[in-house]
Amino acid sequence: MSTPPHHRELDELRRELIESLVALERADAPLDTLDKARQIREIAEQLELLAVSNARAEKVSWAKIGTSFKLTKQGAQQRFAASIAALASSEDAENSSTEADPDS
């Protein structure tokens, strides 16, 4: 099995999530707690999207992904397909600009 396409990004997000959870534990003011909770949610959403993208890259069916989220196949597609396509499109654009400028 090959390395998932977003392996490094997933590792970085995992580290950020752990750091944010520690910061949440240390938050002593209500607004600090709220801010840390928001950060955790945003990181978790990114992690979730990359994990689904990796699953699709490994040919995991939408039905199986849906089961993981207690969704139907169609529900999973509706929830993630557009975001995964946008992610792939931005990666393609980034790769094209890197190839055009080898000093990047």
C-alpha cells in the first residue's frame, strides 16, 4: 500500500489538534475556552476532509465512508464530494505553479 496523499498534512493536523486540546485544558476564561473549542472544531474538520480524501484515493466506496458517518452513500457524497474536488483542484494548481517555478 502506498503512502496516502495527505500523510504529512494529516500528521501536522494531528499535532495541532493535540496542542489545541492541551491549550483547551489550560484555558481559564470562558472566551479562551470558546476560542480553543472553535480551533479544535476547525482542525477536526480539516482532518476529517483529508481522511475522507485519502479514503477515496484508496478506492474506499462512498457507501463505506457514509457508514462511518452514519450517512447514506448519497449523504456522504453530498457532504464531502465538492470539498474533495476543491481540495484536489487547489493541489493541482499548486503543483502546476511549483513545476513552472522550480525555485518555489
